[in-house]
Amino acid sequence: MHKLKKILVLAFALFMFPQAVYANENEPLPLESEFSILIDANTGHVLHEVNMHGRAYPASITKVMTALLLLESGHDMATPIVHSHQAIATVMPWHSGLAYVDEYLTVEEALYAIMLDSANDTSNAIAEFLGTNMENFARMMTIRAHQLGATNTNFTNSHGLWEEDHFTTAYDITLIMREALRHEKFREVIATQRFAMPPIEDEQEYNPIYNTNRALFPTSQHFNPDIVGGKTGFTNNSRHTLVSYGERGDMELITVILSAEHRDGIYNDTKALMDFGFGQFTRHTAFSAHDFTRTVDLVQRSAEGVLIIGNIDVYAENDVVLSLPNDFNVQNITTEVFLPNRVAAPVARDFVVGRVSLMYEGDVLAEIPLLAAQNGPQLNVQELSALFPCMATGFIDYFANDYYDNLPITNLIVNVSIAAAGTLVFGLMILRFLRFSSARRKRVIRRHQRYRGYGSAATYKPSASDLKFKYRYK
């Protein structure tokens, strides 16, 4: 149930920020890259984008997904990951040299190896460690991406070296990056400038590796104090790529740059997007979970109908804090609550029973799931009898006064009424037919008496031929 709730909350959180809210602020930026996007890391709101759904090749930022699956596997950080001959041989020109055949790195060391040094051989070793082979692991990567909403992504390897069927979009990478940022270890790794790897073979000294993200180093011309971390990438086909996570005050942003012609371009475009986001937007609390209180009836169906057996409290799990343009008036946001008057037992605690929609000029800014605050179990026959004493006499006053809830009883009454009316009409028709037949019989007898000279109707017993008498006299 907790996992389902988490998935639902995540699903409600992933939506496109309506253009109407920030249309005046979203001026074209002088960007070099072909694909780019800027989002609020907390809500997933898209604050700026250029061709964000266009198909592109991610290069080594693929390793964000590799790292995510390694973290989600739940292995201890000290678990060894052996580097096989296959893991190294398939990427020999790009072999990192951090481990050789049959040597291993721990899970923690492997994370630093792929996210800082972009080690392709270690990425292969992780694929074999988690998926047995690259084909299985690539399938795992793609399935997980689609679960996150990154449905325009397909992975064929764990390192990002170019393959025709290995593609993604700028928007999809933000979804994967957001999920990875939920892991504190991932945040720690991508923010690290230097990490000491253990000695290999007969070496005695530790081997330092450095982060390929120049924005983290104060001595670099591309240093950006707002950047916490990220991942770079490059191949001849994909060109330069970069996904970055930045913080300023209480705002957290994610940028993705794909297909930049020059290395400087990924840093310049990232800075332009980050400055735009931090400079033009402010975080506002658009919905306070603490101020929301609701109660709904808990009902249970029985032979007597739909009975109200209690009520349950409903709550919203989180506040909604939106990144809105600086001059935006948060009072213009309206709230719509979608919550039934009653829910049917049994209901488990934290079960989603409704939602709240935050609206602006007809557009949905956010949807917050409403959850049951406690369990609402069904009652057995004895408990129902104790709660409703009138049930013993077959009469109940404590029913839910709702046409649709009592539809079976309503249908029974209607059906019985229709059947009774039909029977009555049919009976009246039979009676009328019998009366008509008796009157006709008497008319025939009187006519026979008149024309054949019988004395009285009381002594006349017509034969079968008499009843077929055809008038011959005028």
C-alpha cells in the first residue's frame, strides 16, 4: 500500500506547468544546444524548454539511470562488483583502468567511477552484476524509465556509447534525474570533485579520479556556484550533453542540455537556464496540507440496504509549493476538491479516496491526492445488529439516503409495482371478456325466442346450431 501511495503521489506530481502562468517571462534564451529544458526539481514544473520531447542521444548521461538502478538494488555499499573480461573488452578503447579483469570495485566505488570518471567498463560490470548480461540490464533500464514516465526513451547499453536505438529526450532525462536525486548517496556522489580509488594490481597508492563536470571547480572558467552536481557526456553522434542539479536559496532546479556543438555550449546554456530560473521565479505555498480537513461517511452494504457505519477523516499528505513568476499573484489560484460524500468499507489507512486540484485560468497547476487517515473495516452481522437494533425486526431507519446507493431496493420496489399493475390490468381484461361473452349469449337466446316462438328464456336450452344461428329475417 505504501508503494502504491508513493507511485500515486509521484504520478500526481509529474505535470506540465501551464504556459499561461509564465508566458510573459518565458522569453527565448540564446541557447546553442538543439534540445534543452529547465524544471523545478521539487515539483517537476517545466519552466523553460526547447524541443524537450525531440529524440536525442544522451551519451554518458545514460549513467544516471545505471546509477539509479544500482542504488535501487539495495546492495550494501561494500558489496564487490567484479569486472569480467567481457565488461572490459567490449569498451577497450574507453577502458578507465580503474579495475582490470577479475578485479572488483565496491558498489560505492563503482558509483564514483561511473559518475565522476564516466567509466564505461565499470558501467558494463554493473550491468552484469545486476542483469547478468547487457541485454537484460538494458531492458531493466528501459522498463524503469517508462515507469517514471520517460516513455520516449529506449536504452541498449549501460554506458551511453552511441547506438542507433539508444535514445531519449530532454524531458525524459529530467524524470530520471529527479528520481535519482531522491537518494542521498547519489547527491553526495555527483557533488564530489575528487575521489580516491583503491590501488589496482601491484600499485600501492590510491588512484584519484576527478569529476568531469567543470562547473564544480572554482578554478574553471565555467564554475557556477549554483550547480551542486550533474553528469556530462559526449560522443561524435550525440555531441556534448549535460544534466545538472542546482540550488539557490529554497529553489532547486534541474537542467538538461543535449546536442551542443561545443563543450563550452553545455556550460553556457546551463548557466543561462539556471540564471533564468533563479532570477525570474519565486517559490510560493499554493496549498497547505495542515489547513485541509474533511470527513466522509463510511458505508457498508447489507440485506437492509446501504448502512452508514461510521466516518473517516481525510487528509492531504504534503503542501504544494510552486515556482511562480515573480509578479504572479498566488491568490489567482483556485482550488477544486474532488471527494465523494461516502466511501465503502473496507478502507485501509492512506488509501487514496480523492484529490484536490489547483487551477489557474482553467489549467491544472497541481493535483494533490487525498488519503484516508485511518482504517475503515467492514462489520460482521453481530456488529451490525449491535449498531442497528432495528435490524432484528426486519426494519431499518439508519440507511444511507442516497438513490444510487439504494438502487437494488429501488429496483425491487419498482419491479413489484409493475408486476402488480400488470396482473391487475390482465385480470380486468379477463373479467371484461367474460362479461361480454355472457351478455352476447343472452342476446343470442332472446333473438332465437323472438323468431322461433319460444315461451321464455328460462325454458330455452339452445343447441350448438342455435348458437350459430344466422339471421334470415329482416
